[in-house]
Amino acid sequence: MRRRLTIVGLLLVVGIVTGLAWWLTHRSSASSELTLGGNVDLRQVALAFNGNERIAAVLVQEGDRVHQGQLLGRLDTSRLEPQVAQAEAQVAAQRAAVERLHNGSRPEEIEQARANLQSAQADALNSRKQDERKKALLDKNAGSQQDAEAAKDALDVADARVKVNQKALDLAIAGPRQEDIAQAEAQLRANEAQLALLRQQLADAELKAPTDAVVRSRLMEPGEMASPQRPVFSLAIVDPKWVRTYVSEPDLGKVRSGMQTFVTVDSFPGRHFEGWIGFVSPVAEFTPKEVETAELRTSLVYEVRAFVKDPGNDLPLGMPATVHLRLDPSGAEPAVAPASADGAR
């Protein structure tokens, strides 16, 4: 009987020791990991045309993966293209005018002005001889006063024509004024600016993806009138992607930006998505601004973003997820993920 009691006692002791060891092991394991629940989140873009025109084509569907610079839609440009052509012609004409002013008078134009001056001088010389002859005849009472006055008027006209042609030759040699050149250049810049604006409007008629993304919604169709206030697509930027979760105030000291973590979801049992803590909010939420009691202090929560690597885009927006933070039970600093080149961890 004693032997039986002894055996039972030994079994009880062994059971107690085994249970205590199991409890201690699991408590240590539990203390080495912090588990937080949350939902998958990502950035979204409402993409609209930068112009008011009728939509000619929409080229992608919901769920399509698009790449940066990919053409997603086009506007009708039947009215804009002639305006661009007209502006190009105006720029070409004004550029030629500026070049002509810079080049100045051609040698042929200078020679023509010189020839006109010589002709005017010859006419003036002939008119002067006629005037002198008429005066001499008038002095001898062999000519009339009217003929003498007509010869004097003809000489004055010839002298004036000489002066005009002399000024024309001087202008041809001097070339255009700097003020005229500056005015023509300013007009050219204005025409070029107008052409650049029209070309930009023509480029804006093509809606392109600003980054790699997935089309979440197709909001407008061909034939509708586009405007900058009406998005055509809603894009989901799949990188970066994170799990938005919250940590209580007592556990806040265990969480550091850059900590390594992994994420699990019910849709992929047994699969771990590697990640890191990218953001820990410095502001508490869902609590009063001033906390005075210990009971209220324990209800403080802080937003945490656990960025996750999801190259296959298996985690859709809003999916429930669990964040597992690896903690060091010895009290050492938790592991930190290395920073990438762009500053994000």
C-alpha cells in the first residue's frame, strides 16, 4: 500500500514538474512575440485628364496591372491639332523675321540704295543747270518769269530727292534698330510660349499612369466629357503596402520603427509575408486629450504601420491580417530591418 502511495506521489510530482515546465516554456514563447491584428492598406490615386474635352478612348479595365508611363486613355484632339499647326506656322514666320533683322540689309539692297542716290544726284545736277539757264535768260529778257520759277521748283524737288535717297542709303548700311530686333524677339518668345502651351494641351490629351499600380475602378467611358475635377480611373499603388494596426499603451515600448516582422492572413495558411515596422504614431487615438487615471492610461492605443513585401500582389486592400513582432525576451533591442536606398525600410 505504501509503495502504491509512493508511486502515485512520484507521478503527481512528475506531472506537476512537467506542467510547470510546459507553462514556463509557453510563457517564454508568448513573451518573445507581440501579435497585433489589422487590415491591409495602400495608397490610391484618383487619375483625371488635365483638360476639358470628349473622351475618345479608354484602354484598360478594372484589375489590370499598369506600369509607369503606360497609356490609359485619350481625349479627342480634332480641334486642338489645327491650333498647334497654326501656332507652329506663326513661330516659323516670326523666327524668320527675327533672323532677317539680325542679318541686316543685303549687299544688293545697299547697292540699290546707292544707285538710287546717284540717280537722284544726277537729276539734281541737271535741274540746277536748267535753273541757271532760265535765270540767265530772264536776266537778258529772253525768258519768262514763269519758266524761271518752274526751273527753281524742279531744282528744289531734285535736291529733296537726293536727301531722301541719302537717308535710305544710310539706313541700309546701318541696318535695323536694336529696339526693332528686341520687339521681334519678344514677339517670337510669345509665339513660342503659345505653341508650348498648345503642345502641352495636346500631350495632356493622353492619360498615362504616374506609377506602377492596379486599376481599381474605371469611372468614365468614351464619349463622356472629361474635366480635371472628374477622375477617370482609381489606381491602387501596390508598393509600398502595409498593415494598419494599433498597439496599446503598455506595449508601446516594445515597438520600434524598423523592427523586423512578418504578416499572416487566413487566406494563405502557413505562409509568412516578411516586413518591417515603418511607422509608429506619436499621437494616441480614441482617448481623451488629458489622461489622469491609471485605468484610462491602459486604454491608450497608437497607430502602427507594418510594411510588408507582397511582390505577387496577393494581399488586397482591406484584407484582415495579423502582424507578428519578434521580441527579444532577454530585454535586448529588437532586430531592425536595414534601410533601403530611398529612405524607406
